Amino acid sequence: MSTRITIPIGPQHPLLKEPLSFMITVEGERVVDSALRLGYVHRGIERLCQTKTYVQNLHLFERVCGICSHVHTTVYCQGVEALLGLEVPPRGLYLRTLLCELERVHSHLLWLGILGENIGFQTIFMYAWRDREIALDIMEELSGGRVTHAGNVIGGVRIDVGDAQFSSIVSQLNDLEQRVEKLLDVIQHERTLRARTQGIGYLSPEEIRRYCVVGPVARASGVDVDLRRDCKYAAYGRLHVNVALAHEGDVWARTMVRAREAIESLRLCRQLLVGLPEGPTHVRAPRRVPPGEVVSRAEAPRGELLYYIRSDGSDKPARVKIRTPTLTSLITVHDQLEGVEMADVSVVLSGIDLCIACVDR
Amino acid sequence: MNLPRILELLQEVLPAARLEVQTVPIDEHFISLPPDNLHAAVRALLERSDIYHLSTITGQDVDGQIELLYHFWEGGGLTLRTSLPRDRARIETITDLIPGASFYEREIAEMLGVTFLGHPNPQPLFLPEDWKGDPPLRREFSLPEERQEGE
């Protein structure tokens, strides 16, 4: 019997740009146990937000995540709007949804690049990140910001699309769609990618349910959940969302699901722009929020994002609880790593699309 | 989400418990129940209804009690609410029923000082191992700058 060795990975490590710590126990080349430690970028946001007003908190929650910043404010705003009984004008909802979908495209392409880098497939990394620039450019054109857009306000959005922007954005969307389709074609037929991802990090539908996993990781194991279709928040009630599903349950399936989702998101973006209703983009919101509580959910690029908000009638929230989707996938890492080769650890960790800033808050 | 059916089910499993129902915006129902009944209620939901997805557990220090909210989702939101005394904040773990609750319980344990009886790995998840002082989401905890102002 070979000796067991425990290898610490992290908090600082070359695999991800964000810190987290794994203690991986190996027997020869095979992983037999792992332990996880979080909190290296814990900023105490849930406590901090109790000292800030609802409007100031918009800017705080936008900074929970550096990738899906807009969906955080979307969930927060829709919760506060529900407490206030505010109805957001349709144009505001459409524009809010447009940024959500662009963010999904950018997040999925970013992820594909990281996967490429971690499996030593630099070409995919370069192509995916080059194409992701288009999504960032569109968001910059819409809001002035590439990553933190400050697009949402309580009561609607502060961005708008004019005639000149409309045609520029549509042509960029068409260009991006062609590029993502090309990428999908490449990764579907590329043997290197298959060899590194197929059969790695398998999760059965039962495991997904037991661990309450959400988002593309759940959909790649055949669990058909997508809050855009099931919850119909923002403008999704007026759109038809085709949910991308796969049944293999491995990193390969997660790659396919995310690539197909990016294409579907681009389709939705065009649909949103073409159907953009006339009218105001937001309504004025009062500073104080009546007492009450609300649970607000949305489908972030990584899955279900939940905010619980309790108001005590003042201009500051009494409690905000944030549950980000990556936390649900991290619980499965122990099971996914068991029995894989040491060299595949990075593939397993890439597969779940980690966002540590989100997890730590 | 078939609320009458779920209420009927919970009342059947917990005949002595008084269940209070409250509906809040965005299609979410809150059911309050005593902490001793929570494990049985979760078991009933998992075994005898379509609900399997626990979105998260929220903990908060409110009205002199530690309140726990178990947020479920099945085509609509269902939250089980229970309150624990601040000086004896203990409750049975639900990780034996839903392994996915493990991280949520660990977070509440360190942030609010709640003991989850029977949790398989009750280690801190976010706070440093050498953390000293009150759990950071309890009311008595003060932020460093607040301390300076007060001192």
C-alpha cells in the first residue's frame, strides 16, 4: 500500500485568481480525501450593509461579485421594489434583463477561457477571451462600465438604448453569435478537450438533488432547473427561454451546457432589443422602506442567487442574507475529487465555475 | 407550490404544533413552527412532497431571539421559520436529511453562535480558526470603528 500524503493547495495558487484553500490527500497520484477552507476574501458585507442606506447598498452589493455584478443588484432591487410595492416600467425590466443576459454571455466565455487555460489548451483561452471583449464592449456602450455597470436603481434602470446604439449593439450581437457558434463547433469536435473533460467530476442527478446544486452544474446532470423559466422574474415572463440540458454529468457536459446557454442568451438579447417597449425606464423610489421581509431569487450565470431582505421601516435594511450559487457547487467538490488523478484536480475545480468573492461575501 | 397540501401534511406529522402561515411578496410562504419540530417537518417535506431543494438557511438576531429561516423552492418559495433562545441557541442538524445544508449550518454556527446538534463536521468555514469575540452577526458584536467611537 502506498503512503498517503496531504498536499495543501492555496490560499494563493496558480489555478484561480481568487484565494481558497484545499488540503488534498493523495495515495500515489490518486486523490483519496480533500478538505476545504474559505473566508480569505470575506468582507463582512452582510454585516456592513446594515449600516448603509438602501441606495448606498446598491453599490455595495454590486461589488459582491466581480463577474456577475449586475445580477446581484437585480435580485436586491427586485426584493426592495417588492417591499415598496413599486412596479418597474416594462422598458426598465427589458433593459435590466438585457444586461443580465449579456453578463451571462461574458461570464460563460470567461469560464471557457479559464477551463482552456487550466487544461493547457491556450488557443481556446485566447479565442474565448477575445470574443468576450465584444460582450464587455456592448455593456460599456450601454452603461459606461465593463464589469460594474451600476445599471440598476431601485425602481428600474438608469440606462437607455437610443436609435444609434440599437443598430450598433445588434450588429455586435450578430458578430458575437457567429463567433460563439464557431467556438462551440471547435470544442465539440476537439479531441484534446474531450480527453481532458469527459468522465471527470461526475455528479449524478441524485447527488445534485441531495446537495441542492443549482445552475449549469445541475443542468449538465440532467436536472431541469432554470429560474428564468420557473420564476419568470424581470422580463422573462415575456420571453421564451430554451433551457440547455445535458445528461453526462461531467465537466464535458458542463462545457456544452454553458456554450449553448451563451448562444441562447445572445438570442434573448436580440429578442429583448427588438421588443423593447416605449416608456420610462424607472420610477422614483422613496428612501424609507415599510417593515416587512422578502425572498428574492434570480438565475445568475452560475445558478440560483437568493437574497433575503428584512426591513424595519427605516432607510437601512435590518438584515440581508445573500446565498450565491457557487456555495452550492463547492459542497460537491469533496465527492467530485474522490478518486481522480492529481492532474485532473484543476479540471474538476474549473468545471464548477468557482467565484470565491461571491462565496465569501 | 401547493400550500394547502403542504400545510395539511405538516399538521398531520406535527398534530400538536401550532403552524402560523404568512405570505410575503414574490410568491413566498413562511410557516412558523417550534424548533423541536423542524427536523420532522423537513423529513416530511422531503419524503412526502415534491420539495427537495433547500436554497439556503438564513440566521438572524431579531427581537431577542435567534431566528432561523429554511428557504425551500419548488415552483414557488416555502420558508420554515423557527426561533431559538439567545442563551441556548441549539437545534438538531438537518444534514442527515439534506447533506447540502452542511455549509449553511456551519456558516450560521460561526456567525450567530448556534450549535447544530449532530453536525458531522462543525468546523468554522469562513472565520479564522483563532477568531475571538462574539459571533459577528449577533447584536452585541461591534465593528472595529464602532468600538473606537464608543471607547
